[in-house]
Amino acid sequence: MRKLSALIGVLVIVGITAAVAAADTSVGDNQKLRYEGGGTHAWVNHSDSPNDSNNKALHITATVTPAANPEGCDPCDYVAAYSRRSLNIRKPAGDVKNLSFEFDESSHVGAGAPRISVQFQNGDVAYLSAFYCNQPLAVTGGAWGRADFTGDKTDCGFYVTGDTGGFYAADGTNSAWKVYVTAHPDQVVESAYLVADETGDCYIDRLSLGAGKMYTQSNTTAKSCTGEASC
């Protein structure tokens, strides 16, 4: 399996609740959540998203120290989370749903991370950072937020680098993802993965990487995403 490290580095770039899906079930090896990088990661007991009742959240700690070399860092103890399926989506961008996650507002949220990075087949990359798509969950008093790039139609956007580079924002009628797809209908999604590559701790819940599953409590169980509203 190819490494993600070449795509992950320090990135500096210029309350809605979700419908509750079916219960978590065991996933096959192809959908098991996996990790890369030198940071730490574990599902822990924690005050989590109100959209599930298991009191579990994914705790990630990253330590990224900039190096003299502008193309690297030392150390690079980032964390990337993905499944084999999310690294092989290979679908038209317009058919990709459920790129979203929820996060503890009191933990680290920077301009570039935590985020979902989406790689397109033409080499362009979309950086779906919580910093630019933060919908506080009112029932938590703003303690938790939701970043839903394919579902939220207001106050949400993301940056893209490459031939289709720019900032794409929800317009009140369409999600930020839909705005991007409308502008670039021929784009094909190759892969998607969660990235934490800024120093700090973050807590993530209800992670969906556009591959048909949403992780709420472990690496080996998930909810099935049957459509945008289900996850």
C-alpha cells in the first residue's frame, strides 16, 4: 500500500445536527479504520457528539515541528486515518457523499487541521478543514461542532490546490462540495483520509470519509451511510 506521507505536511492555507443512522456493525477488512504517522491515536471514553450515545471519541495527538527545509518538518508526528476503501474511492466527485466529521471545540482546531484531504485523479487536492466549516452543535452549548462539507449549505468552505485551485464555499442553496462539483463536473475522487498535522490534541467523532461508513466508537465497527442524510 502506498504511503500518505508524501501528501501530508504542515499546511498553511490562506448548531446543525445530523440524522442518526442505523446502529454500528462490524466492518470488513476493507473498511477497517487504519492509521499512519508518528502521532498517537485511540478511541477513548469522552464527552462526545450528541448525535450518538456511546461516549466514545477518537483522540489524536500530533507533534509537528517546522524544519529549516521548507518542504518538511522534524519531527513529523502527524496522524492520518483512512480505510482501504477510502483510499480507493475512484468515483465521479458528484457521486461522493458524506465527507464530514464532528469535533470537540475545546481541542486543537487550526487553519489546516483537523481536516479531510481529498485527492482527485488529476492530482488536485481538496483540504476540508474544520476551521472553515464549523457548525456548533447547539445542544452541547457549542462544546462540539460539525464539519459537513457535502451536507451543510451555509458557513462552510474548503481550499483546493492544483488546476482547479481556489476556495469553494456553500452558497445557501448548495453545499461547498456541490459548488465545487458544479464548477468542475469531470473531477474524479481517488481517495479521502483524515489528517491531523498541526501540533495539539483533537477529539473527533462521527467520521465519514466518503466511502460508505461512519466511525463513531472504534476502528472495526461503523454505521452504514446510505445517503447524505444518513451520516
